[in-house]
Amino acid sequence: MDFPDMESLKFSAKVHKFREPKKDEPEDVYREALADHVSKIDFIESQEIRHKVGWDKFDDTQQTDTVLRRMCK
């Protein structure tokens, strides 16, 4: 699943019972907070949120980040 913009993040936040963005909160800050929240529920979806694209579109850097985050848990 892709999460390219703030609207897709807000939809995901609602699904995962996460807070609304704070006033003037930058998208990248909200994206990280939401991804951290979702990681406890669905690790792969959290990485899709973090990287803006579905797992099947991850580049090498994003794949490495996913593996490292999983190993460090």
C-alpha cells in the first residue's frame, strides 16, 4: 500500500486509532510518529508509511532499513 501524502496518512491514522496531526506539524514528523505507532500492529505497513510506498516498491536503501529495524527490535 502506498502512503504518498498527508491525506493517506490521516486515513491510516483513523484506521489504526492514532491521533490527528497537530497544528502545523510537518508531514515527515507525523509520518514517523504514525509509523512508530503502527509498527506495534503491523511492521510491514509501518515501513510502507515510513517510506511512502508499498513493500513491493522498496528500493535497496528502504529494504536495508526494513531489515535493520526488524533486527533491532
